Amino acid sequence: MPINITMPALSPTMEEGNLAKWLVKEGDTVSAGDVIAEIETDKATMEVEAVDEGTVGKIVVEAGTEGVKVNDLIAVLLEDGEDASAIDTSGAAAPAAPAQSPAPAADAGAKEVIPVGAEAATDPIPAPKAADGGRIFASPLARRLAQINGLDLKALSGSGPHGRIVKKDIEAAVAAGTSKAAAAPAAAEAPKAAAATPAAGPSSDQVLKLFEEGSYELVPHDGMRKTIAKRLTESKQTIPHFYVSVDCELDALLALRSQLNGAASTDKEGKPAYKLSVNDMTIKALALALRDVPDANVSWTDDNMVKHKHADVGVAVSIPGGLITPIIRRAEEKPLSVISNEMKDMGARAKSKKLQPQEYQGGTTAVSNMGMMGVKDFSAVVNPPHATILAVGAGEQRPVVKDGALAIATVMSVTLSTDHRCVDGALGAELLAAFKGYIENPMSMLV
């Protein structure tokens, strides 16, 4: 039976993507795990690998096609002994079923493709555990079919590689009418994404009639700009923002940074092992401040306060057409040199859209630094699930009063935006005071 390959979801919220490139052609033989295509979303380009083996019988969606809906047919794989006459591409333009609706039986034969490095993000059904606590190995399609048919994977034996449960094992269990699972609790169901209220902006016709014809050009919104507009509109409409600002003196930090960079070892080519920036030290200071003020290291949900055990700090990086926020995981535990090298690597890959979803989705807070652009101070918009974001301005020499006398110091203004539902004014001020302490006494970040 021919195997349908469908457009994968590279993240839980993805609805469509661009099929950038095919890495196989019709007639090629592929095995499970082979990379077959590159898919572009608004913020990343990801490789996609096949789940099954066979011969590429037909490529339905050509390379370069934009706006391909998730679950649309993109190619057909032939099994051993099959030829092209068995291919039926009638479902190529069929719309994807809503996420909350069970997949119809006719779709049960469609095989999925898995984005490399993104299985956790694309598969909303958690991997089940065996009775002894070990993981039960099952393909994403098998887990989905098991959930639809109410099957308990713990009671099934897999016929795939290394005992992996695959589609045909589910079909056999359904035919036998065995291994029915108890009704899953509501908490285990895939969450339904709430539809964001669209931005109430003027239509093109309303705007264009205000300008002379020929005095402008129209640039269509790309996927990234639409996503940014949607998320930030939702944030400002649903999150009660509160702002706290403070000035931090940087002279001690700049001196320590110079000393540490000067002490960095070099390789055979004379390249230093690290080169710290003020931004790297800002990330570390915020992570340590969240460690010291754990009540501010939270995320809001309607039912619970999510208290995080580690400070995963996202850093806003400007890329053509928008921005993306790669995340330094467990930043409170990492040396400055590791933070610096991770940030340089992810920043470079962000600009070429090569980040994996797990590298920019999630996090517990964020830093937005516009100091290198000469901006003195500004306020940033909280990006859920974060409850805080720190806006960092430029370090500049300013007059200050020390011991009753006028002096000159390098000062940086920062503004903390908080979600007032979970980080109120006093707690935000406590967090910012802890951050200021690390910035002005930077040796404390090394011990």
C-alpha cells in the first residue's frame, strides 16, 4: 500500500509552512531516518526525516511552494513491489481536519514525517511509560491512533525496530478489540489553542485612500511579521503590564570584563576561547537574580502559578523581517564563557533561520538589549509564557553623586516589564534590585 507523506507540524501552533527544498527525487530509495526535505516556518528552516522506508513514487508539492497546510499530502512513498499505478493523490488539496476532531479512518494510512530535533514540539501526545517506569517506544502516528481508538500502549507488543510500536500494531489491536484504555483525564487531552483576537487595524482601502496613487508601494506581510503582530497584540490585550526601572553603574563590570577577556586562552590560530560582552554578563546577572528571587521566576496559567526551577533566559535577536529569541537554558548554572559561546552560536544560526524549535520556544524570562544601537531606555513587551522581560539601554557616562560630591560614572538604564498577575510591583522591584547588585558587584557572578 503506498505511504502518504504529509506536511509536518514543526511546532504545536504551526498551521502552514513553505516547502523550501526536496533532498530526494522521484525514484530514490529512502530509509527511516533519512532527511528528505527542508521546511520553512516564519522563524526557522528545518530538515525533515522519513519514518518509513520505500521508494519515492511521486512528489506532489514542488520545492519552493509557499503556504502548504499542515497534513496536506506532499509526496507518496512506494513499498517493495509497488509501482506508480498504485498512487492516488486525490487527497493532495484536502484541508486538514481541526486539531480537536478525531482523524477519519480514511486518513489512518497516512504516514507522518518528523522534523529533525523537533519531535517533542510536534507530538502533543506524551510518550507513555511502562509499568516499570521505562519509556514505551512507539511512533508518533501509533501514539495518535492509540489515543483516537482508546488503546493502552502498555498492553501492546511492538513489531517495529527494537520493539517499537508502529501503525500496524495499532490496527491489529483495533481489529482484535483488545487493550482498551480507561478514559483519559481531561488534563491529558491535547490543549485547544485559543484563537487570538485579530488586531483591529484599518483595512488597506481605508489607508490607501489617504495617499496619492503612485506615492507608495505595497509590501505583503510575511509569516514572521504576522506572527509577531498576533503574539504582541495578544500580549498587550491579555497581560496587565507593569514597569520598573533602575540605573546600574557599569565601571566595575567593564573592568572585570576586560580582565577576563585578557585572560582567555587561545587556540593554535590565536583565536580566544571566549570573548565576553556586556550582554553576556547581563544574561548571567538576570539568571542569578531569578535564582535569588524564585517567586519572580514564574509563568501564569488560569489554573496554576508555574514556578520554574531554573532560569532559562531568552535573548531577543534581530533578524531580517523581525526577531527571534534563542534561549540560554539553566543560565544560572553556566559560566560566563559558556553563556557567551552559546549566545554567539545561536545568534549566528538565528540570522540564517537554522535554530531548532526547542532552542527558541519556551524559556522563563527574556532580555532585549538595544544599548548597542544607542538607545538610552525603553520598555519591552512581555512574551508569554514569560512573566518578565528586561529592556537594556546603552551604557554611557553620566554625572552621579558619590559621597556628596559630583563624579562621572558609566551608567546603564534598564526597565523590567512584568506580568502583574504573577509578578507585582514589590516583587518586580526586588528582582531588579538583585539584578543591580550583580551588575554593580560583578565578582559575585563568578563565585
